[in-house]
Amino acid sequence: MATRLNVTSEPCNRVDNETPALGASWHAVLTSDELGDEPVRVELLGEPWMLARLDGDVVAFHDRCPHRNAPLSIGTICGTQLQCAYHGWMFDADGACTEIPSLGPDATIPSRAAARRAGGVAEAYGLVWISPETPLFDLPAFDEWDDDSFDNARNEPRETPASVGQLIDNFLDATHLRTVHAGTFGVDDGGYLPPSEIVRDGWSAHTTFEVQYKNFDDPLVETGEHPLVQPQRLYKEIAGPTTAVVRLYHPMTDKTVSFLFACSPTNNDSTRVFKLMSRNDLTDPAAQLPALLDFEDRVLDEDLVVLEAYDDMAVNTELRDEVSVRSDRLSVAYRRILAELVAHRSSRETALDSTMAPAS
Ligand code: FES
Ligand code: FE
């Protein structure tokens, strides 16, 4: 007999790293290099997941064997199949059980003897992505990564107690640059941020700010032909609840530096931050990129000093609880999107099959 449950109990004004409404979104969890020939366990939204390459295809199963809950991540890859380490049940790339050794070769496999697959798994931009449930929207677009006129680099993934909501909110914000980033690129220009239009597009939103920036990367600064402080067109995009795209366009050099920030909500104590950089201003990428990546680590360090000092890492989506001003309109849009994700989930009915596999 099937039991139907209404999922309506989730609080709607606070989003943290274990908020179930984030489950229908893409999250980067590993670099492609980190997923080799062995299964890998990751934690996402406080739940364990197993990733593996089965005959080249990346699969993601909940890290619990349907038989007796052994972690599938300690299993063995056998070509196109994964074998559980405990009793040897075999699973194909769809999660279907193909063999139960104790039943013999001609056994009928119970249909419920299946590993629970993620709603989506993908590999893009050198990262492995999971959506625990069927994703509500596409993978974030970061076209520069596959553009031959751009050079790519990635900082080492960082672990932080700051939440994904805090981090994405920070990456979208353009009014902390002169204060938090005074030690790197911030300009003490008084802080005025001209109004910019927020464009909402489904579960995404973006805007372009006009700011001032210390352009250490412009070679004409050293010769005195260009000033160090230059205008910058700063495009910021909410690309899902845990991903942001940021593009820095410098009119004086006609060059672009783009970032993809993908934050993996591990659990309420930890977030994993992937920071990808793609830029078309380099003359000798191999020589220049190490120092540029080091600079980007220092920029992230500056943000984390503030974010990790919070005593509550959740993002409050009740707009009346915080004081927002005109220059915060993109982060207000972010809070609205988070609140809408929570409301979308809360309005659904989830059917759960409460029957157990028949005893053998
Ligand atoms: Fe996996 Fe028994 S727990 S086969
Ligand atoms: Fe910042």
C-alpha cells in the first residue's frame, strides 16, 4: 500500500546548507580530476552520495545500498557495473540491481532493489555536478570555458563554514569592494554605486554594475599610459542558488576576466567553494596564471574574514528582517529566488511508497 505525505513543514524564511529546497538544483561537488577509477563519497545538503565512472559515464547514487545500507562508495567498479562491498549485489548505471549472488543466477530481482540515482549528474567546466532531485533548470552557462580565445584556470577547492547562501550573496554584491577588498583591488572612491537594472530570467537574475577597479593586470599601467584605477563593467548573475557567474569587462583594455563560483552545500558546518577563472587578457598564461590564482585566493580570503565571523550562517529570505537599499537589488533578487524555491517545494505533494521489498 502506498502512503502519500504532504511536505509542508520546511521553514520558509531561512536557507542554510541543508535546506531541502536546494535539492532540485545543480551543485558542483568534485573536480573532474578527483573522480578517478574508484567510487568517491561526497556529502551534499547533509546527505551522502556516491559518484563513480562506470565505463566512462559518471553516475551518482545515494550512498546507501538498498539491501542493508552499506555505503556504495566502498564498493568496486566492475566495468559498467558497481558491486556493493557487503553482499556483492551488482548495480548498473541506472541504479538497477542486476545480480544478487545469494539468490543464484536465475533469480528474479525485486524491482525495489535499486540504488537511488541522483536526479541529475553532469560533468562540465572540469567539475562534476549533481542535482539530488530532478533539476528545475539547466546547468549554469559559462561559455568562456570552451572558448579558445580564453585561458582557463581553477583555484584549489576551499572548505569554509560559511554557507552557500552567504557566499553567493557575497559574490553578487558590489558594495563591499572598497571595504572588504581594500587590500587587493578595492578602490576608495566614496562607494557610490550607480543604479543598475535587474533582469530576472526564470530562476536566474543578473545585472551589470559600473564600478572602479585597480587593474593591476593592465601592462600599460606600468608604462604610465593607463591609470591604475580604471572603470569596470561588472556583470553578476545568479546562476542557480549555489552558483554565480561574474564577468569583469575593462573598457580601457577591451579585455574580460570571468569567474564561475560554484559552492557545494556539504552540510550546515561546511561549504566547498570552486572558483573558476577564464580570461582573454594574458600574453603568457603559463607564466602569469600562478600569481593570478594566488591573487584570487587572497580575494576570497578577504571575503571569508567577514562571512566566517557570522554567528548564523543561514540567509534570511524574509526581506523585512534586514534593511536593504537600492544598491542591494541583486541580493534582494537572490533572496526572492531562494524564497521561491522553498515555496515551490513546499507546495508540492510527494508520494512515497511505504511498501517494503518482499521477503525472500
Ligand atoms: Fe549492499 Fe548487502 S548491503 S549488498
Ligand atoms: Fe568579495
